[in-house]
Amino acid sequence: GAVIEKPIHIVHLFGQHSEGVGSMPRLLVALEENSRASVIEHFAGGADGATLTNAVSEVHLARGAALEHLRLQLEGAQARHLGTLDTHQAADSRLVSHSIALGGRFSRVEINPVLAEAGAECVLNGLYLGGEQRAVEHLTSIDHASAHTHSQQLYKGVLSDASRAVFRGHILVREDSQKITAYQSDRNLLLAPTARVDAMPQLEIYADDVRCTHGATIGYLDEEALFYLRSRGLGADQARDMLTFAFANEVVQRIAHDPARERVEAALPGWLAGHGRGEDR
């Protein structure tokens, strides 16, 4: 199969004067047997105009195909963003998905992999940051439609001010889908007592020879770690920023493409300076 070495970079860009503008893009990705590619979908622009994005991406992976998909959402402060990633995977195929949601007033991303044949695997990573009164949602639904399929999920959220996040992770293991593994983790860091997270792991299992785990955590910065850093001469804001950056960067480091990973890393300090310090508890 073909191997595309450089990522395919698709930019969805609103102009500076995009008040009331909507965008409804659809992307279809089909990888043939044993082919490999990376796709970056970059949503940006719009300044502070009230824009709407309703984006659908559909992925078909043939036997042995592998795709890394990065959704980078950096739209304006008043943007509304709806995104869907639907995938269908044949035997021994592999999907790695990164969903990075840093912008917008309201953002909802749905990711729906179907592991249709034995050996299919998906790895879903996500990072969402919320400040002011922002709302951000990730809804995943993985269908283990065949035996010997595997899934991993790691989502992390950092919430400040009066922002709100929702994570719902649904895993379906169909009847006779034996010998599957499914791991799901959603971890959230609250930087203000007014921030809120609703974490809803959902397991629906109709087979008995499976290994499934899920976990969700919601908490504040570690006071002992803050004390340790401050005792070494760091200021309060610097110590909070360092711990918050380390928490978020675990997801960012999973992005394989160096320029894309560096782009996300570069955006984190600005967000921390503007929203990430929250309020004292």
C-alpha cells in the first residue's frame, strides 16, 4: 500500500470580519490496504465574531491501513463549533485520533469508530481547555463489532473561571466480540471553584471474555506540589502554570508530527496567562 510521508494539512479559516458566517465542510478519507497517512484538520480565525462550524469527517480504513488524524480547533472566542469524526475499520487497521479544543464559545466533538474486523485498533487522545463561560464537550462512542479488537482513550481537560466541560465515553462490546481490550480515562483539572465538569463513562458489554477499564477524575492542583515549587523560589503564578502545563502536555506529546505538536505547545502558555490561573480556592 501507499505511504504518504508528509501530513495532509487542511485549514478551515474564517476571515477577520466573519460575524454570522457559517461553514459546513465534509471530509472523506479512504485508505486502501496497508496504506498509511496523516491528516491535520485545522479550524481557526473569525476573531471575536459569532461564527458557526458544522464539520463532518468520514474515514474508511481497509485491511492493515493506518491513519493519524489531528483535529486542532483554535477558533474565535464567540465561535460555535460542532464536529463529527466517523470511522470504519477493517482487519488489522489502526486509527490514532487527537482532538485539541482550545477555542470557541461552545465546542462539541463526536468521535465514533467502528472496529468492524479482528485486529482493528483505535487510540483516541483529547485535550480541552475552558475559560470564562466557555462550554466544551467530547462525546465518544466506540463500537467493538468484532472479536480481537482494541481501543484506548485518554482525554484531559483544564477548566477555569465559570467554564463547563462534558465528557461522555461510550464503549459497546457486541455479542460474541470476545478477546477485546478497551481502556478509557478522562482526567480533569479545575483551576477555579466555579468551573464544572460532567464525566460520564458508559460501558455496554454483551461478551464475557473481555478486558475493559474506565476511570474519570476531577480535582485541583496538588497543594504539596505547589508548596514544593514555591519553596524552590518560584512565584505562585509560575508554579501553577508549570503544573498545569505538565498536566496538559501529556496529551500534546502524543502528537507524532513535530510541527503540529509544537504549534499546540506554543498555544498553551498564552492560554495559561489569560485563563489558566483561575482563582484561589
